[in-house]
Amino acid sequence: MFPLLRVQIDSYLEKLKEDKWKFYDGKFGGVFVITELYYGRIKIVIDKTLKNEFKLGIENSGLSVNNDIEFGTAIEYSFKHENVPFAMKLELVKGFTS
């Protein structure tokens, strides 16, 4: 699906350049389009002294902990987020069609 969407956006930008070049040229220099999203498992390591406050915050947020591992003076919490991206790839709209 994504390659088709990219082709559609590409054709809209080409039409914009043909019909309204003075508005296109330079105006989109700092505008970006998201071309990729990255998903994964998030791990947070906290000091054991913050355990109760952290658990309370997690409960209030509606997130669920995948697992927690205690070691030394710290605790590692893992969260699985298949539907929430943690990073993205951006491309300048001005060079999007090149």
C-alpha cells in the first residue's frame, strides 16, 4: 500500500509544481513527509527506590508491563507496542520526487 501512496503524493507534488510553481518553490523547504515508521519493544530501567511511584504511573497511564526484571539496585520494565511507533524516517517534501 505504501508505494502506491508515495506515487499518489508524488503526482500531487508534480501537479503543484506545474500549476503553482511560485508557491511551491522555496515554500516547502522545511516541510517533511513521514515515509517510514518503526515499532518495537521499549525497555525502561529505573532505580528500585522509584518502584512504587513508577508502578502507580504505569497503572494511571493504562499501559501494561510485558515483564519486569530486578537486578542489583535497578528494575528493567519491558513494554510491547505493536501499534505505537517509537521512531520515524522523514524526507523533505522539496526533494520527495527526486
